[in-house]
Amino acid sequence: MVDNKGRKTSVILPVKRYQQLMEDIHDLAVVAERRDEEPMSLKANKRNTRVQQKQV
């Protein structure tokens, strides 16, 4: 959509596409929050997952 001066003011898109964009933005925010965290090895991740599953 454009205003009377031809400037872009808004867009129209399907709800599904909007939801995908919002999910992408959320994912990027999570990545930014975790940027300074220490990486975890796959082995450690699997171990933690098993421990958490046993606790449930």
C-alpha cells in the first residue's frame, strides 16, 4: 500500500506468511540472547536431555 505521495506505508500478506516471519524474528531474538553462552557438545546435550527425561 502507498500513501497519496507514493510512499510505501504498509503491506498485505497471507496470515501464514506473517506467522512465519514472526517465528523467524523470534528465532533471531533467541540467537541474539544466547550469543555469549558457551557452546555445548552434542554428547553433553544428549546427556542433559536423558537426565531431563528421567526427571519427568
